[in-house]
Amino acid sequence: MSLEIQRFYATRLAATDVPVIAVGLLGGGIPVLVALAFATTGQLTAALSIGAIAGAMATSAIAAVTGAPRDTGGFTPWDAAGVFALIGFGAGMIASPDSVMRYFGLS
């Protein structure tokens, strides 16, 4: 990599709070893993949807409590929450209503 590219990435990474992002991703990833652990084969998209939306909620709560800035030049915990929400809503559109009901044991 050229020196200009290295400087660019170094300043972008320095503009973000790496520990807050790591905690946000970890806090958001745990609900996804827990939801997937309790899912059977026919319920994976429903579990991914529920877990990712819960992960988005956890990550945005961490970002709000820590006071993470929203519009820096780099990747922020708010961006991580948006990624979790995008995955959750995308999986929710694919999941059938029956699989969601079976995941909660209502059918």
C-alpha cells in the first residue's frame, strides 16, 4: 500500500472509537447467536431476524449510552446498529409467518 493510502486509513480509524465499536458489535452479536442457538432448521430466518433486530437494539443502546458521535468520517457503533437492523429486516421479509410462530412455540 502506498503511504497516502496508509495515512488515509490511519486517520479514518483514529476518528472512530475502536473499543466502543468492538463492544457494540459484541453486544449486538450475542443476541444473534442466542437466537440462532434455539432455532431448528425451519426457523433459521425467523431466528436471524429476531436476533439481528435485538442486536440492533443493543448496539444502538450502547452507542447512545456512550455518546458515540453519529457523523464521523469512519465506522461508528451507529453504523453497526444499522447493519444489524438491515440484516434483521431483510431476514424478516424472507421468513414465513408460520416459522415465526413456531419459533415462539405458538403453533
